[in-house]
Amino acid sequence: MLTAVSIDANNEIFFLAYGIVDTESTESWTYFFRNLRCLFATEGCHKDDWTFISDIMRGVDAAIHDFYPKETRRICCQHLYFNCKTAGWSGSTFHKLFWIAADAYNEYVFEKAMTKIKEHDVAPEKYLRDVLEQWSKKMFDSKVCCDHNTTNIVESFNSCTKAFRDMPMLTLLEAVRNWVMKRVGSRFDKAINMEPDQLIEYAQNILQSRSDDSRFCHVTLCGGGGEREFEVRDRHVKFPINQDLMTCGCGKWQGSGIPCKHGLRVIYHQRLEPTNFISTYFKGAAYKATYARHIHPMANPTHWPSFDVPQILPTNVKRSAGRPTKQRRRAPHEARKGKRHKNNWNFQGVEA
Ligand SMILES: [Zn+2]
């Protein structure tokens, strides 16, 4: 079963499509993406500059590019880290520096972590610089307003539907449809009474925690002129803010679509309402549009009307040896769940 999922305003799974294929290959992914594109076109959506992130899968890259030539690719940092580990670059310090670079919203923090990596070994630094896909948060397009750099969302979808994987084909399809129907149904009910400008729970929580942190920041300079520019001091570091463009030197505001603690300091200083400085993606109108339609209940197959269509025969299944896997395919040297990484790339006294 091949699936495409996305993230809604509340940072939860929005299920897009699923399809059954005989085997995983460029051909089967091509079939999947061709139909995904058709599905969007049927709904009147011709957007082709989507951002994709996927697990390591056979044939997915070529297939995506065929149907979405303007795509942006992100690579799952969890996988990227394991590639590094396979190459022999591991240990708690490398792990820490890698994740500082991956989660950096700005050039400064990114470069600092990369320099520290290079000081110890030039090879991993070169390898990471040569990665074609976007992986560090500072590389992401601010228009996307989504700062995910792992495929955890896919993992959580897989664990939700794991119980169905052993079922016969039609039962599997029906179980997934039912699962999606229930989820969409409850969100449809939630969206119905939402005000267009109402902030979604996910954004509210982020706003709350950044708001708490903003207490330690100080607005040191208010710029004049047409543009509302400010300088905010966070302990010993200063960050320039442009309130009109909704940007901060730390990169988090534009990267996440929600004001960072520095931005919030300015907003409170100006006695303005933070909700007005949050991307519309996190508001009621967007959530309502996402769940504008729900999946209608379906009758029992015995009650289905009969159609004069040719009978679809099953495909020739190429069955591989053993039981079908339920777990995500892990990279050869990827640690099993819960196992700690070995500390064999250790050097001391390095803090990013
Ligand atoms: Zn900031």
C-alpha cells in the first residue's frame, strides 16, 4: 500500500491518497503520482510546486520528478543522520552538532555547528554540504510555513494503521477508509463552529510557550520611517525584526509562520494582538477549508448497486519470501528502536 499524507493546520495527519500496487518500484510510484496529480486536477488544483518529504523508498524520486518537475525535496534528517552513522561518523558530540545544524533556522547557528563538525573531520561536513535535498530548517522556503525535517508524521500514520496491514485486500481498503472517515468526521465537527480568524490549538500552544520565553527579551531600539523595524536583545545577542514583513534575524518567525519570542516581545511592546502576526495557515478559515467536506458513510457491499463495468481481476502478485513487513524499513546500520547510539566519535569541550 502506497500512501500520501500531509499536515493540517493543527499539525495533524491529513490523509491524501492511498493505492495498492504489486511491488514497490519506479513504475508503481509513477502510477501513484500520476493518479495523485489527476486527483488534484479533478478538485481544480493545478499547483505543481509541492514540497515532498519521504522515507527511503525505491523509485519514489524519479516518479515525483516526472509529475511534479517544480517540486522541492526535503530529506528526513533521521535518515540523513543514519547515513552519516553508516559512514562512521557518530558519537554523542556529532549527534548533538548534527541536530543543531538540522534544526537551525538561521545561517549563523547552522554555520557554527558545521564548522565544529569540520574541525574534527572534514568528511562529514563535506558530505552534509553536498546533500541535494533540503534538510536544515534554515533552507526551507518561508512560504511553506512548515518546519518539519523528519518523516515522523508518516511513522505515526503507519502505527495508526499497522493493525490493518495483515488483512485481505478489500478488508484492508475498507479499514483504512473507515479510519480516515472517523478522523475527518471528528475534525469536520470541530471546524464547523470555528471563526475565520480563530487560532488553531497547535499555534496557540506554540504562541504560549514562546510568549513565556519572550519575558527575557528586551526591545532596545525602535526604528522610524515607513517600515516598522526593531532591534531585540536576547541576553547578549541582538536580533533585527521587521514587523511588516513578519521576519526576525533568528529565522524562526518566517520559518514557522508563528512569531518567535523576539517578535512577540515587539508585538507586546507595541500593544498589538499576536494573532494578527500569524500565518493564515494556522487559522480557522484554513482549517475549515481543509475539512470542508467529509467522507460520506457507505452501505454494506451487499447493498451496493450493480454497475455494468468489466470485472477487475487481481494483479499478478510477486510475493517476496517471508511475512510482509509491518515496520518501516530501517537503513542497514540504523539502530533498533530504543537502542542508544555508540559513542565512537567523541571529542570534548565543543558547544555550539
Ligand atoms: Zn526571533
